[in-house]
Amino acid sequence: MNTEKSIEILNSLIQINNDRIKGYETASKEADETDLKTLFSHFTETSLKCKADLVAEVKRLGGTATEGTTTSGKFFRVWMDIKSAMTGSDRKAIINSCEYGEEAALETYDDALAQSEDLSSEQLMMIKEQLTAIKANWQKIKDLGNLMA
């Protein structure tokens, strides 16, 4: 296990959780319906918990946790703002944007797990648990999108 590589992997997961936090804060502002605002608040809480666990692990390893978001996350939020302005806070458009964001998060977690040789068994367990929670969020968004199709 390479500590520097572990920190890099964990920081990539912190970044995607930062993206999710910012993205769901944006989605909550754009949504008019209470059910979506509640759902997005729950998803934000999921990412805040994931982020806290990841930050604690990076610090335990002697590293510095990243504060930023990914470049693609910034582009995603700008695109979501523009799309929302054009569609008038359209429920389906917001859900589709969130589904796209969740797929990016799942891909980042899958990439982290693919580098398992650089992670401890405890780190792998934490990442797998977080992935399960994020997959559950993704499934809720996907189900909402399918209901509207």
C-alpha cells in the first residue's frame, strides 16, 4: 500500500462528494417541489457523511484533504444552472441532471475500487459502504426519472 496514492484516491472521492454537495444544493434551489427539496437534502447529508469519513482518513494518513470540487463538477453545476433557467425549473430536467451527476459519482467510486492495491482493507470497506449509499441515491433518482418517462 502506497500512502501517497491512498491519499490521492481518497481525495478524488472527497472531490466527488464536494460536487454532490454543491450539485444538490443547486438542485434544491432550482426545484419547486417539496418532495425534491427533501430528497436532495437527504442526498446532501449522504455526501456530507461520506466526506467527513474520507477527510478523517486522509488526516489519519498524514495528508491534507482537498477542499475543492472537480472541474467536471463545476461544469455540471454551470450547465444545470443554464438548463434550469431555460426550462423554468422543470422537474424532469432537474432529475435528469441529477442522474448524470450520480453516474459520475458512481464512476469515481468504481475507479477508486479498481485501485484496491493502494488501499487498506479498512479503506476498501469504507469506500464500498459509501458506494452502496450513493448507489441507493442514484436508484431513487433513476426511479423518479423512469416514472416521468
